[in-house]
Amino acid sequence: MDFQPIDVGSITLEPAVLFLALAAIVTLVLCVLVIALFVHMSRRKQEAGAQDAHLAELKGRLQTLAEISISRHGDLARAVNERLDRMTHRVGSDLTETSRKTTDSIAKLNERLAVIDTAQKNLTDLSSNMVSLKEILANKQSRGAFGQIRMEAIIQDGLPKGSYTFQATLSNGKRPDCVLHMPNNAGSIVIDAKFPLEGFEAFRIARRDEEKKEASKRVRIDVVRHIDAMAERYFITGETQDTAILFVPSEAIYADLCEHFSDVVQKAHRSRIVICAPNMLMLAVQTMQAILKDVKMREQAHLIQREVVTLMEDVGRLRDRVLDLQRHFGQANTDIEKILTSSDRVASRGRRIETLDFGAEPEQIAPSPRNGHDAPAAAQAPPRPSAGERQRNGGFRQPDLLAGE
């Protein structure tokens, strides 16, 4: 291979010389690097020895420190364990006391919660009932049915069956809510339970004067219109009475009507319409019940008279039988008096025998008749002793019943 000389400016360089120079430079650099590496390795070895000595020293110090730490850790563990034991005992007692108090508090709380649950249930039931009642009263048909049911309950509780009819049809085709049948084929009393309540509801919730005035006007119009309709429908000559009853299902509404709408009440009276709350209707029903009872007693007067005549006959027979019994007692009394007379004579004879006194009068020692009966009292025995003497002598007298003894 032929290398051409290289011209560098005015200098001509031989390729071989240049290659040798480069090889020498590389060799020199390698030698320098080897020397530097050797020096570095020797320094590292010295440093490693120093580090080993330092590590050995550190190891000894760490071992001593570990031994000291272990002993201190044991002491600390014992102290901590003692404190933990005391703390555990205190916490245990506190927890036991707290648990007992908590249990008592929870028991009392459960009792109060049970009471609250019961009250809440009652309030819920009452609220549902109030909501149901409000829904019933909000609907016109439901409200009318509510008044009808309440009126029917009052009538059924106070009057016997057959004295009233619900939803009866009159001769003009009208059907009142109830008809009370009067005795002796008199006209019936009509009861209407369809009282207009819309105006009263508006009057109750009104707050401003204009609203109250408008609600009052509506109440007057509705009630007067209903009164006129009742007077037109339910007054039939010979079939109904000239007085009808307008039933109001609420005492509060009746009180408001009497307090704020007295002119409407007077209008009803002039139209022969009696506005009745539940209490007044109950009083009217009780009055009619007394009338029906009096009529029934009048209808049964002849039966009562016949029973009285029969009773007097029984009393007469009882008197005759008592008189017969008195005669029997009188006869028995006479017989007993005779027996007492004989017993008195026997006792008198016994006393004379006891005192050896035989100087008796002839009529006292006369022999008795053979028939076993005593002689006449004037010839055979002394006068009959009085009732007091017979009682002192052990006697007995039958009382006279008719004489009141």
C-alpha cells in the first residue's frame, strides 16, 4: 500500500512518520492512564482500609448503643406496662361504671321512646282520621252523607222501630232524609240533613273584612234558599206537619249561625223551619219518645182497667179466705181456752193436795161428766182468769187477726 506525503503549509509530512507519531502519543496516553488508575486503586485501597477501621469502630459503638438501648427499652417497657396496667384497671372500672350508666340511660330512653312511639302512633292515627274527616267534609256529597249518618244514629238510638222512616217518598215525589211518624194518624215531621256548609267554610277561613262580608252574604243566600226549598217541598196538608226540622251536623256551626246570622234563624222560624244541632235533635227525639210512650199507655188503658178489675176480684177472694182462716183460728182459740180452764183446775187441785187442804167447796170437788166435757162454767169452775193471769200461769191465747192483735 502506497501512502502519499501530506502537505501542511510549507511542511511535508510523511505518512509513516505521522503514523508513528500518533502511535507514540497513544502509547503515552495509555501509560498515563495506567499510572493514574494504579494510583487511584492504591488510594481506594487505603481509603477502604480506613473505612473498614472506621466501620469496625462504628460497629462497636453501635453494639454498645444497642445494649444500652435494650436495657433502657426493658426498663421503659416495664414502666409502660405498669402504667398500662394501672390505666387499664382505671379505664376498666370507668368503662364498667359508664356501661352501667349507659345501660340505665338506654333503658330509660327506651321507655320514653316507647311512650313517644305510642303518642306518635296516636297522633298519626288522629292525623289520618283528621285528614279523612277533612276529605269527607271537603266533598259536598260526602259531607251530606256524614250529616245523614249522624242524624240516623240519633234517631235510631232514641226512637223505636216503626216510628220513623229514612228516605221516605212523599205524595209529591220528594224524598226527605227522615220522616217521624206521629201517633193517632197525625201528620209526620220531616227532617232534612242537607245543610249548606260551603259558605260557613269560606266565612271561617276569611281574614279580611271584604272576605268576611262576601262569605256572610253567601251564607245568608244559601241558608235562606234552602229554607225556602224545604218549605216548598215538605209542607203537605194532611200528610206532614206544618213544622220541619233542618239538621246541622255541628254544634260549632249552629253556634256561629245563632251568633252571626240571627236574621237567618228568625227567617227559619217564620217559615216554620226549626234548625237543630245534634243536642237539640236528641232533645226533640226524647220528647217524641215520651209522647209515644204516653200514647201507647192511653191505647192500653182498657187493658190496664181490665187487669185492675181482675186484681180487685183476686183481692176479694183473698179477703174471704182470710176471714175463713180467722174463723178457724177463733174456733181453735175457744178450744184452747177450754183446755186452759181444765189445766187451771188441775193445777188448783194439785196445790190443795200439796197443802193437805181438803176442805173444798162442793162445786170444786164434784166429779166430771163421763163424756169428757166440762160442765157449764158457772157451776163447775171459778171465773176464767184474765189474759195476764193466764200468761203468769203459763197459759196461751190465740190473737184475733181482724181485731188487729
